[in-house]
Amino acid sequence: MADVIQRVTGPVFAQYHQFLIREDDQVVGPHLPVHSNGLVEIEDDRATVDTGVHTADVEVTLSLHRGEPAPDLRHWQEVVEVSLHSTTGELQLRAMGVDLECDFPLLSFAGPGDYRIRVHARGRDTAVDGAPEEIVEWYLIQAWPAPAAPATVLAADDDYGEEWRATIPGPHETIMGTTTRMPYDDPAGIREREARLRNSGNDD
């Protein structure tokens, strides 16, 4: 296993089914296509991690590595790798509109450049659309310097991710099919995204 530089675990506040990986007012992955796979969505200025809970703390472990760690899919339902570019060397975990309680290190620990991010998730089916007081979702995010590469799905086994993947229309081809750019920065975009998820559950 590649050397672990730092490993930190703490709560991250998820709101509107998401928390973020991005820089402050900078561009993440400027040359990457819009991409969605049911766990991680890439847009021009951010990576969004999709949560089952609507509004609640989730537990995140951030692990920084000198090189690629061997994949370990045990105990995880969804695992996805994406590439992100750090312009300023300030790539970090973020919540929407609030500061994080935990002092997580920068993902871009080696300075500006390209990084590979492997996101693991479990528990997203436990309280879908809910706001539980206890933590019911867990995430492991591994990061290491690496040239940009296409997104790779290593595991896709929870119901929440399957429902989300089934709703992805649009013109942009990705490894999991097609996706579309959603205007996440405005309330209308958030409402549209939630409506699509609700409607997907009414098709049975």
C-alpha cells in the first residue's frame, strides 16, 4: 500500500444531498467533461459527493497518499475514482454555506497540479431524504498526485446510486452512460435535482 501521509476522520455537514471538494473561487478540473456516476459529480468548479441524507452530518475519513493505494472494496457499497486539478494548491473538503467542524488537511498536499481522488461510501440507503441526528453514512476519500485520467467506477451497489444513475439524461457521454449539467448554484437547480430523484422512486 502506498505510504499514508496523513489520515483524519470527522463529521462533514451534508446539505441538499451533497458535500463538496473544491478550491476557494478557483477552477477544479477545468478540462474535464461534466460527469455523474451516482456518487461523485464533476463540474467545472467543483466535485460534488452525493449523499442519501438531505441534511445531516456524515462521517468522512480523508487519507492522503504519496502514490496510488491498492483498492480495498470491503465494507463499501460505492467506490469511484475521479481526477481533479488544483490551481492554487488549496483543494479541500467543503460544506454548503457552513464551516467544517473538523480541521481536514488539504487534498492537494503536494501543491498545485493533478490529483486522483477515490471516494468510498456506505449507508446511503439508510435515511434517504432524511435529517437524522445520528450519523448513518460513512465515506473514505483517498487522494494522491497522479495525471488526469477518466473517471473509474470500482463498485456501484447501493439503491440510492442506482436510482440516481437511472435518472441521468443529457448529451454528455460518460463512463456510466449519459449525464447533464445541472445548475446546482441556484435553488431551481436544487429543486429540479430532488424532483428527479423523487420521481425515479415512483416509477415502480
